[in-house]
Amino acid sequence: MAGDLNAETAAYAPQGDDVSCGVGDHGGAMEATGDVRAEFWQDIPDAPDDAELNELRKLLLRREQIALEKLVRQEGEKNYHIQQVSDVIAEAIIARSGRDSQLRMAIEPIVDATLKNSIRKRQQDFVNVLFPLMGPTIRKSIAESFRSMLGAFSKSVEMAFSWKGLRWRFDAWRTGQSFNEIVMLHSLVYRVERVFFIHGDTGLVLAHMEGEGVGSLDAEMVSAMLTAIQDFVRDCFAKGDEGALDTLRMGEFSIFIEKSNKAYLACIVRGTPHDSFRTHLRETLELMLVEFAEDLDDFSGDTEAFSATERYLESCLVAHYAGDNEKKLPLWAKFMPVLVVLLLCGGTGYYWYTTDRFNTTMREAVQTLRLEPGLVVSHVERQKSGPWKVLALKDALARLPEDVLRRAGFDPSLFEIQTIPYLSYDASIVTKRASTGIDVPDGVEMTFDKGTLSFRGTATMAWILETREKARSLAGVEHVDMRDLRDPRMGEIAEMVRKIESVRVEFPVNKDVPVPEDTEKLQKTVDMLAVLEKRVKEMGMVMTLTIYGHADATGTEKRNYEISQARARTVAAMLYARGSSMPIAMYGMGADHASGDGGAGSASADRKAGGSVQADRRIEFRVYLARAVPAGTEALLQ
Amino acid sequence: MISKKICLLGAFSVGKTSLVEQFVHSIFSDKYLTTLGVKISKKDVAVDSVAVTLVLWDMEGKDTYADVNLAYLRGAMGYLVVVDGMRKETLQAAMDLHHLAEKLSGKSLPFYFLINKADLVDQWEVTDAMLDSLDKKSIKFFRTSAKTGQYVNEAFNALARDMLLASRA
Ligand SMILES: Nc1nc2c(ncn2[C@@H]2O[C@H](COP(=O)(O)OP(=O)(O)O)[C@@H](O)[C@H]2O)c(=O)[nH]1
Ligand SMILES: [Mg+2]
């Protein structure tokens, strides 16, 4: 049988791919067919070996016999193809999905449908698996959406018809504030992102915890730095004084420190926490001090005992969103505001709006303050005599309210203005914040419009990356658009990548060292890769290299994989020997059937004849570039 | 996990920062150090197969050791006193700092003297006789070089081991 013959030949061909073993294209297929046939006849009893009977069988059942044989062959071929595909499917998927997105596009609808189907069928299973994962995610996305709401006040319109909205409208009317201001005050969001429990004397971190989706920081370093900063502040400003540093602020973030003589809690908070948060911190710390009193006294560097502080730390990782405090109200209460509004409109309201000239001037002055970007008047108290009291939120970059009044021709002494620091999302303030926070080099233009901070021009990649991070952490900036920002060196890099990817280095039969004509080409490519790696690193990026090794169609499959892999490995070794530190993925692709399709000329003819083709025995490169992410900042870059 | 705070003491320019740099590649930039007067680095080491995180506080003085902010010494579990072998006055400064550290911590902490710049030993002012007197006071020391790395790892590891023993005792 041809199949048996082929199997033997294969076994006697230890030289590998490049040794022609003289078997045609279908040799493999027949081998597989042979196996299937044997299997097929296994359970069927032998027919009596009678010449006449055989003759009769031939005469009677010839058509059926042929049909049967055909069926068996088809089955065998199918099995053979399954075998073939299963050998390479994983590598093929990897290789293809690195090249383009077609595979993904092809599979997507199938996966989609399958997933939907099995979710429908086994809903409970999915719920059980997903529930623990979904809770935090949902919480996170709620946090996100409320955060963006803070930035976009236009959303407040949506509140207009809810009960809360009505109440806020009433509040706005009552206090003379704009509706938007009320919405903002009520929507203030904060979130505790990290909490550290730090030993007082040594500044060593005893335990720490991060909130959902917060990237990790080097806790030891942070806690030591915090301790150093406190020592420093105490030394510089509060010599001998009891006063301790309790809050540090930077942009949208603040660090809340709750101290005792033995240990302290430090929380990194985004936004402005509620007053009650400070109280909660203090209470938590007190409880911890009681529970861990001995461990704290005996502390000599071993943090084991403090892993039990987990539940305390967890309780500090709070987040607060607008609407958290909504209580269920009885039905009658819902009609109260309407009633009150009617009453006020009819009676007291009239009195409130009868004004004298003085009051009008005063109100105009307050209005001037309201219109000032970065200032939010939150409370106005008229005095019978003496200055009106004004409480306002003020961004650090906003003008002083007194100056604003003076410039508009009002007498600032008629007001007693108290300000509370806050972060304004007003476009002009965000613009100011961006231009003070970001050092824009020549050749770059920065603009801010509708929450998007855009950059155009040319700059170094290092600057681009650094600025991207910085820009994203600026309060009020929702999107950073850097599509029109280029590093001119990028062109050179793209050119090098193109060159490298077009290089083909060929190999002699059954060797993993290139043919002499290509040795120099390979050396040059390796040089170029080294230069590219350096350039890429200089630009604050990382590269990964994939080397695909190929073999020609002759020889056993196993050997073909081995030799093609060895070829890829040789080149990787050359790169590492030159001190390269980039990640290199190596794929042995085995015999390359695809490249022969449609090829004309002798190569294709050779291949058809099962011959060895030098053009098939080669390696190829693919280069992938990515931005380098400094450790611990992944979350910031998302 | 076990962490230990270590302080580096010594006169100006004896090589404290260089020694730390040699031992660990620090990630916080020098910006912090000029404003705060301290530079903090971290290194994980294994002492007899126990993992220990060393948090190194490199204290910065501008002219003399006198303006080193000794508040940073608080809570140290061990320290290294660095001497510039080429300037004998830094040995006196080292002795003073060592006594100060003992007084401030109120107990005797593990410590070592590092007589640094050993790569330039032919230009040393610190003589063998002076080092013998350290021996007599049973002050242990290493002749280090931040430049060549000589005895740098050994010194930090020896201190780490002493600290670990001290905390077990
Ligand atoms: N030759 C030599 N120079 C050193 C050595 N250690 C430090 N230096 C040099 O001494 C100077 C002061 O070092 P620095 O680490 O800043 O001292 P610090 O003030 O104690 O932190 C620098 O110029 C260093 O290059 C050493 O072991 N050998
Ligand atoms: Mg220094």
C-alpha cells in the first residue's frame, strides 16, 4: 500500500525538510487513508477467501464496492486534513491575528452567537460566575459616569423633572443661586483610591490597599516619602508646635493623613470628600490602634501581623456619588415642595422680591461675581446693617472676588467674602490650568474646547507621552486629542520598520545558518534592529520583534517545524548576543505551502515535484511598537 | 514581609548618594532630595533566604554634617556612616554623627562605617593607624568604593543581617 511505503520513507528521512523523499503531494493523504481503512475493516469479519465468490462479488457489487471505497477515502482525507490543521491551528491563529484583523472579524459573529445562545440556555450559571465580577465593575462605571456629569453641567437639565430636581430648583429659587450651582454642590463626587497604614517612627508601610481599578504604586516608597514630607513640614513650619500636616493637595487629588503618635492612615483621594470622611478616618485609626497596640509597640519590620487590618482599610476605600443619600419619602412629602412653592409664591415670595435700590445694586454685584469664571457663589446672607456675607467657591486660578468687584465698579467693602478652594471646570479656567500645568514647546499649539484639550504640531515622543499623562489628570479635561501631534523621528522609525519587515534571509538545505549570500544581509538587519531598538527606547517606546522561520515543503513535518524554529532562534540569538533587550517572539512555521500558490517558474515547478526551494527556507521579521508605560501608571494611561 | 529603614550618614560629598546608587537603582529623582533634604530608595534583598525590603534614607547636607536633618533618623533600624578616605576630617564627622545617632535612637542600633573611595586608596589621608583605632572601639567597617562597587553589596547585606538578628533577639 502506498500509505505504508510513505510512512517508511518518512521514518528513513532523518535529514529533514530539505531532503526530497520522492513522494508526491498525496503521499501524506494516502498514508492517512491507509490508517483509516485498517480501522474501518477492524470490526468486520473477514470474507471467505474463495475465488469464485470473489468473482461473483465483483460482478454483483462492483458499483457498491467503488462507492464504498470512495466514501472510505473521503473519510480518510477528511481525517488527514483535520490532523494537518490541528497541528498548526494555534500557531496560525497567532500569526494571523498579529497581521490583520480579518480572523477576528470572521470569528466574531460566531463567538457572539454562541455566547448569546449559551447565556440564554444557562443563565443561572453565568449569573453565578459573573456576579462577583460585575458588582465592582458596575460601581466603577457609575462612578465614572457621575464624574463626567460633574464636568458637563448641561446634564442638569435631565434633573429638572425628578423629585430631586424639583427640590433643587426650589433651593435655587430660595437661595438665589443658579440651578447649575446647586446641582454642582449636590453632585460633588469623591473617591478614596488608596489607603496606607504607616508606622509612625519608621515610616514603613504596615499595610495598604487600593480601590477597584486603581493601578499599583510602590507602597514602601510612597509611605517613606509621605513620612519624610511630614518630618520636613514639621521641621520647617511648625517647630515645637503640635500642628501636623493633615492634607496635601495636588490638582484633583489630595492626601488625607490621620495621625497618632504610633501610626497613621494616609488616603489618596480624588475629589473633595465629605466632612464625615475625616471623622471616619479618625474612628478607624482609633480602633486600629486599640486592636494592634502590641504589634505596633513591638514592630521591628515584620508586617505579617498587620494583614489583619484589611477590613479597616477596606472601610476607608469609600466613594461617594451624587444621589447616594436619597431617602425614600412618604407620598405626602412629595407634594410638600409644590405646596411650599405655591405658598411662597403667593405670600412671602412677594416680600422677597420687593426691593429697594440698594438691594438691587448689591444683587448686581453678586451677579457680577457669579459671572466670573472660576467663582461659584454658594451663599449670600443679607445683613440689616453692615456688609453682606458671601460664601464662594474659588478656583486657585480665578481672580480674587474683591478685584472682580472693584473692576466692575462696585465697592468691595460692602461685602464680606469668604472663599473655599475648589476646582472649576469652566473652560477659561481649564485653559489657564492647562497652560500653567503644561510646558508647551515651540512648534506645538494647544487649544481647549468643550472638554477636549487638543495639541497639534511636532514634539519629541517623550514630551508627548509625558504631556498626555499630565493633560489627562488635569481637572476639567475630559479628552486629550493628540492626533495632530507628531514626533518627526517617527518617520525614520517607520521607514526602518518597513525595511526590516521586507528583508528575507534564505537558508541552505537543512541548515539554520543562512546561505553565504545572505549572511551580510542578516548582519545588516541585525545592526538595523539594534539601531531601531535604541531609537525606539529614546523615544520612550518599547518594541517587540517577531521572527517567523520557514522551511520548504520537503521532508517530515516534525523536522520542518524544528528547522524553521531553529532558524528563527539563530537570529534571535544573534540579537541577544548584541545586548538587545527587546522581547522577541519566535515562531517556527514549518513548511510553507501557501507561498507556492500561483507562483510561476521553476520554483513553483520544483515545489510541485516535491523538490526543495531555497526561497521557502527563510526567516521574516515583524516589528510591533508600543508606548512604554512607566511602572504603576498603567491606570493613568487607559 | 519584613521591611527595614536604614539611614546613610556622613559629611558632605563622602559618597552616600553614590553608594546608594551603586547598591540600588533609585527611582525618585534628585528633585526630591534638594527640597526635602532626603532621598529615599528601596531594595529587596534576601538574608539567609528571608526576604527583606530595605528602605534607604540618604540624608543630604549642604556643607557640613551639621545641617543634616536629623529628624529623618527617627525610626531607623540601622545606619551606615560614610567616610571619605581622602579627607580625614570626615572621619571625625562620622564619629560625631555616630554618637548623635546613638543618642537620638536611645539604644544601640546595628551600624557600619564605610571608608569610601577605596579605588583611590593611594591618595587616602585616613591611615591604617586611624582605622586600627576604630577596631579598638569595636566599630566594624568596610573599605568601599561606590565607583567600582567594592564591598558595597557586602556592607548593605551585613547591615541587613545584623538588623534581622537584632529584631529576633
Ligand atoms: N573615585 C571615587 N569617587 C567617588 C566615590 N564615591 C563617590 N565619589 C564621588 O564623590 C562625589 C560626591 O559623591 P556623593 O555621592 O554625591 O556624596 P554625598 O554628598 O555623600 O551623597 C561625587 O563626585 C562622586 O562621583 C568612590 O568610591 N570613588
Ligand atoms: Mg548625596
